[in-house]
Amino acid sequence: METILKLTDLTKKYGNKVVVDNLNIEIQKGEIFGLLGPNGAGKSTTMNMICNIVRPTLGSVEFMGKDFRKNKKDLSRHLGYIPQDLAIHGRLKAWENVELFTSLYGIKGKELKERIDESLEYVGLLDRRNDYAKTFSGGMKRRLNIACAIGHHPDLLIFDEPTVGIDPQSRNFILERIKKSNRNGATVIYTSHYMEEVEAICTRIAIMDNGKIIATGTSEELKKLVVEDTSSITLEEVFLTLTGKKLRDI
């Protein structure tokens, strides 16, 4: 298989605190790769280093066979990042939000207009294109957040907890769209605290704790780390066994 993303000895320190500790991960083209971890495990910092938002202290991010830091301008157009914190602007209309982000990749004119409508239709918001984002429900804002990240047709989509605080219908819609994006050729990295989501859509899963990857594999392989009879245990039980039940207040 072709490796689309490779993290080598990836490390981030803030002073003496090690937030991400020597990560080595290879993600294959066409995967839906789940990244799990308790609060403070280093997931978001890892995502930010992959996206070149945060500079690593040590190590490298290789994307599509090239060093991301050295080829940021060329490679950024192949990446779509959907952050946990909404990136949309409430005082802009839905189509204006998508235009703002899609135009950053040099898309203009007729093609830009087509990409805007295509993105809004993909997330079920085309009929609300002229409505202001501030009038949208939580689920609609999450969907618009996704639309803003897909207009440039990225090869790698990174979803950082995209279903936080939304209703079951919106959650199901988003998960179905993620699977559709993957079927259409996009590789996906997916982080969530909802274990059933990760188990339902991810082809491979890594569990992260205290800045390190402590286990990687399919859902079935992770369960076998804990018990022989995998039908007797859930992914959440595996997660708690490996990371502990102590509260993580950060």
C-alpha cells in the first residue's frame, strides 16, 4: 500500500513538558485512521503538527512523500482540516463562509462558485446557502464547518471531534459523509471520544496516552490485546483498560 502520511520521531515540548513524545506512525492511502486518547493525551497537538499549525520540537511530518514543512505551499492544497472549534463566521452567509476558505487555495470565478454549491450540497445545506451562519443549529454549524474544508478537493481529511454536542441525526449524517468521502478517494484521520463512532468507521485505530502511542491495530486486534474472546468486550472497555479510569482534568 502507498503511505500518504508518515510521522517520524514527532515530538513537541513546551518548556520541560513533553506533550507529544516520539511518535512514529504511517497512514496508508485510503484508510480511515482513528486516533483515540484521554484529555491531554496529545491528540490535538499532533493534529496541529500534521497541519503545520504547530512546529515540532523534533521529528518530521512527511505528506505525499515530501517534508511538509519544506513544501507547505504545495502540499497544503491536498489537506483539509476540520477543527473541533468551529472555524465559521456567524455574520457571513453559508456560501460566503465556504467561499472564504475555498478561495484561499487559488480557486476563482466560475469554478469557485461551482465548488461552493458542491460543498454545500454535500453537507445538505445548499438550500440554506443564503442564510447567516449565526442562525444555524449546532448540527448545521458542524456541517458547514466541514463544507469549508472540502471545497478544494483535498486528498487527506482530518476530523477533530466533528460530532461534539450535536443531535443523533446530524451525527449520523456526518459519519455517512465521512465514509462517502473515503469511498470517493480521500484518506481520513478521525479523532473522537465516541468509541462507537470510531469502531463503526475506522479501518485502523491508534490509542494515545501521555503523548505516546500505546497500541495500534484494527478494532478486533486491539480487543485481542485485552481478552481472547473479543465478543465479550467493547472498544471503550479496551480503551479504559489500556489508559486507566483516572479522571483527566486539564
